[in-house]
Amino acid sequence: MFTLDYVGINYKNEKRYSLNMPEGDEHYWLLFFLSEVYLELDGEERLYESGTVILYAPAHPQRYYHPFSGFSNDWVKFSGEDMETFLEEISFPLNIPFQVENAEDVHDRVRRIEQELFMKDKNSAYMLDALMRELLLHLSRLFDQKLARARDCHAKEQQFRQARSIIMSHLDQPWTIDDMANLLGLSPSRFSHIYTSIFHVSPKQNLLSERMNQAKFLLQSRNYSVGEVASKVGYDNIYHFSKQFKKITGMSPSEYRKG
């Protein structure tokens, strides 16, 4: 059963305040930061956004602060004979900060625990145990969901990188946004949105840039006519290619070759 030592709600710390426990504490510390905070983990300091959760295991070093604005947080200090087993069973990430999206919900859950802690009726110990288990289960679920979304994003990024490789390896093909989107079975608008978010350039602009770079390389090799270069980078109209090339480089293909 959980034994709660203390619960703090919206605890405000001035910018001069820095919690530093190099040898940690004998209890578990669950911290929920309601503002930005610097955390030191494994000798490295990093700024974390509001909504960050971390559960420190007993004897694990703790250091957190904010040198410019101070910080505020909720926290629960607890122990229990079966804590290690329970946390392992629910795969709770110890000493690893992660951010939750619905901060108000977590804040309300901690507030309920605080209220129960000071109620002290005959069933309070059982209620506190239930509320703490519910809170940790909820946070563990949020962490798992965050990991799943990260894995999905990584898989999606890999798919887009493969599609991009296909497109850029076949610059001679008359690619349209529809053609590109069909590689991944997406609508053109959805494909363009995700592509731009990953590569920070639209698929159309990326394709144009790669075509012009390849055209420059082929023109410098002098082994191909301007018409052949145009065909190799996806233009069936030499006039259109020359116009686009000059717009991008400031020179016609012939002038670029001479230069």
C-alpha cells in the first residue's frame, strides 16, 4: 500500500531557488511541472516545457530550477513496500521526464490526492492508495501513448524518405503531386502537408530544386545537348526548361554551360 509523506499543489519557487539532492531521497518523488523548468539528468541540463512529469526513484540524484523566472510544480512524496514491483508491472518510466498534453487533468488528480491526505477518515489510507495507483496508471498510459505516436511518426517519416528517394531517383519522370501522393496512398493535400512538415520544403519546390541541380551537373559535363538535359530532368519542352532554368539561375542553359 502507498504511504504518502507529503503532497504539494502549485508550489511556487522563486528564481533563486534550486532543488539539489545529489544523493536523492529515500522516498519516491513524483513531480509535475506547471511551468518551464531546467532539469539536470546524467550531468546534462536541459529546459523542459510546462506539463513535464518525472518520477524520481529513491536515491536517484535530483536537481531542478529556473534561473530567470522561477518555476511552479505539483509533487507527491511517497513510499510503499510493493512500489518497485507495482511500477515495474505498469512499466512506469523512472527518472525519465515526459510531457503530458492535458495538464489540467493531471493537476486535478494530484489535487484530489491532497484533499484526501488531509481528510484522515477511517478509509483515507485505502482511498489514497487507490488514487495514487490510478494517477500512476494514468501517467504510464500517457507515456505509452506518447511512445506509440513517436514510433508512428518515425515509421511515417521513413515511408516519406523512401518515397522521396524514388522521386529524386527518377527526375526524368513527369511527376505530379497526384503521382507522388499515390506512392503512399494519400490524398495530394495530405501528402503535401506531411512532406513539407518533414523536409521543410514543399514536394513541388523540392522536385524543382533537385531537377535544376541535376541540370547544372549535366550541363557542366558537356556530354549532353540542352534538349537532352531537359529530357533527363523531366521536361519534354526545351523552351519551358530553359525559361525555368533561367528563372532559377539567372542564366540560360547555354550561358551556364559557357560560364
